Amino acid sequence: MDMLYTPLSTPSKGSIGKTGGWRTYKPMVQEDKCVGCNLCVTICPDNTIKLNERKKAFVDYEYCKGCGLCAQVCPTNAIRMEREVL
């Protein structure tokens, strides 16, 4: 049986695949607490968290859905979920 693909079910990259508008909470990184352990990068299901040149986490908010997994695994509580303000 063939799979039916619609614009909503087709995985995409670039501006058409931006999903940040779906969030109700967003992760906020406190750089002074981040130790660069990479756990948040590894757990993020959408690959929206990276480490910058200082080995501190940062979030690409255009693609982050706000699931909160990064905040749950952070051993230093450097990531906290805040209500999204529209």
C-alpha cells in the first residue's frame, strides 16, 4: 500500500519546515550554568540545540517545538522552560 503524503505529513527542511510557532513553552539557556556536557544536544528530537564556540548550549527557536526534554536532562539546571509570549 502506498503512503499518502500531504504538505503536513511530508518532512521538510528550510523555512517551510519551521515549527517554532507551535510552542507554548520555550527553553531558555543560562550560559553561566551550562557546562557544555552535550546532553541537551543529544536528547533534542528536532536537532535544534547546538553548542557555540564557547561550548555553551544555544537553541534555534525557529525549529524548537518546546518539548522540554533538554531542560529535563540538564544536570546543572542551565535550561529552564518559560511560557512563550506571543
